Amino acid sequence: MSKNRFNLQLDDIRAAKLRALAKRTHVNPGTLARSLLSTALDEADPDPASISSLLDRIPGALERAQEGRREIRGGKGVPLEEL
């Protein structure tokens, strides 16, 4: 199995919740986060309508995507080939 690394940022509330869950279960927060994300991905419906609905429920997601688009247009982005 190939391993890929992803970095994500949690807001303060969710980060605290993850740390509390990890402490109660005596598991490293990173290990718990990987397990939770893996389970969520395994259970996710790949139907585009479902994905759109999921994304629409993320607070501020549209605004952040629009800001990212403005940054790219303003020359602040890095082409994927350079990552």
C-alpha cells in the first residue's frame, strides 16, 4: 500500500476535541485523525451531488475557495507541477 501525506489544519475547537478524544482513548492525535479520516473517506458517497452537498455544509468553504481563486489570479499561487 502506498502512503501519501496530507497536512490539514483544524480550527481551535476541533483541534481541542481531537486532543481530548485522543487523550481519552490513549492514542496519538495524529493516529486518531488518520483513523477518523480513513473511516469518513471509506463511507463517503462518491456521487458528485453528494460531494457538492457535503462541501456546501462546510462553513466558509465557498468564501475560502473564492479567496483562493483571487490569490491565484493575483499571481500568489504555485503551479501544481512545482509542488
